[in-house]
Amino acid sequence: MDKPDNRIDDAWSMHIEPFKKEDMKHHLLVESSFATLFPKYREKYLREFWPMIKKSLEEYGITAQLDVIEGSMTVMTTRKTWDPYIILKARDVIKLIARGLPYEQAIRVLQDDFGCDIIKIGSMVRKKDKFVKRRQRIVGPNGATLKAIELLTNCYVLVQGNTVAALGPYKGLQHVRRIVEETMKNIHPIYNIKALMIKKELAKDPLLKNENWERFLPKYVSKNVQKKPKKKKVKKEYTPFPPPQLERKVDKLMASGEYFLTERDRKRKWLAEKLEKKTTAEVKRQERRNKPFIPPVEKSYRANQQDEQDNQLKKKKIKIQSGLYEGIQVDKGWRIFISFTGLYYI
């Protein structure tokens, strides 16, 4: 007996019926709960929006508690809960709000066709400076790259610390995760953004809708940029003896003979050296100032005429297409040389 073929070509195109209150015939037997901590700076925001969060979760039969002393939020099921999967969605809501997402965005996770994804990027790059640069590429100048990702994937993306939080349709979350992971692997996000834009346009064309799009998509070519070779430190030869002791100021004065001079003679010598340096600097300064006013050495008229003739002779190289002649001496040093192709004046 042949089994029926239940394979689906495109799972994303399947229409899933929404879960209704009438579909839950019996209440839940066991209470489930999830808790998450939140940072201190989010306390003011949570106090302001907690009544709205609580009201939104009560529509699905979920109770929410805020503990400001411990800094935690808790969600739990009740006997009125009519959706068994909503507790996981409620867990995602409090997790996203604790991470810094606004209430208006985080509450969208409760919809059936919406999900969330928290991508950990802290361990993808070892060096701190490289990590900061690559994380900044996701945001882009003035947030332009992040806005382009949000428009193409229909997701809300928040880059904060060592994680990237994304919220939106499941298909868009796949694209966001791929862009973020490849960006941290040193592939610029512009390649994936261009590919998404091309795919969006190709999907509108009925002729190209079911064809392979590989030939239209941009191909990333990794470039192996050679780094500057580090200078090798030459190890000094090991000696068990300590380095020689540096000379004191008194030792230097004794070696030069200044130590034995009187204070008056020492001052007179110092003033003489200072005057000598000043005089040398003044002479150099005057030479530098007078340099533009010194006329250049001009050549004689006859020497200039000879240089012009030499330049003209160098430039002239005329090929004469005629019969063969013997070598003829011409004035001004011109000579005719015989060759098989013709004669040349040089």
C-alpha cells in the first residue's frame, strides 16, 4: 500500500488558522511561570508602563508581577489561560522589555505570526576594537544600515551591548540573524542588503518568480589583505653582569672641567655658548632670507645657441625613402648611413 505524499514545497506559504478561545476545551492542569531580571535603569520605565503590560497579558489569562526590590518580572498561567503556548510568548515579552525594547514593540510578540530572536555576538570576535567596529557596521552612519535592515525584513532590531534583539515575522528573523552573523565575520552588511532588495524585486516578476536567482545576486569575494609585518625584536646577548651605572651630573661636570670653575666663570662660559648659538642661527636666517634675491648664473649667448642646436639635432630623426647612396659628410656633424630599408639622418 502506497503512503500518501505529505511533502510541502513552500512551508512559508501555508496558511495557519489562528488559535481561538473555543479551541481550548479544558483548562491547564499545572501552573507554569517564567521570571527574568531587569537592570536598574529600566525601573522607572517599567513602573510607568506596567499597568498596560499587565492588562495586555490578562487578555490571554496570564498574570504578571513586578518585584522592584529584587529587580525581576514574573509571568505565570492561571485557570483562565486559554492558549497553552502563550506563556512562552509572555516570557519573550518580559525578556525584550528588560533588554530595552519599548512596550509598543515588545507586545507584538503575542501575535501568532510574530516572533523574537536574541543574537549573542559577544563571543564572535575576540579583539575588543574589531568587535566595536563590526557592531557599528550593523548600525551604520546615523543608523542608516539598521533602518534599511528593518525596512527589508519588516523587523524591529535593537543593537545593545553584546547582543542584537530582533522582533518581527519568522522569515524576516532568519534574514536578520544571517546579516548579523555575517557582519561579525567581517562581511559588510551592504552585500546582504543588496541581495534582499534584488530578491524583493524578482519576487514581483511572475516570469522569474519560480526560477533560480543566483545569477542576479551579488557575489562576495573575500580579499586577503596583507598586514604589515611586525618588526622582530632582536634579543640582546645574555650577560650575568648588571648594566653600567649612569653618570651623575657632577661626574659629567668633572669630566668636562666645569666643576672646578667658579660660579662667575661658569656663568660667563654659558653666556658665551648661548651667544655663539644665537649668532650662528642669525647667520643661517639671513642666508635663507637673501636666497630668493640672489640672481642665477646665466650662460653666454653663444652657449645658449649651441644648446638649442644640440636639442634640435636630438629631436630630428628623419627616414629618407630613396635609393642607396654612399656615406656623405654633411656640415654641422650630420651623417648619412646606408641601410637595407633606406637612409637615416642622425
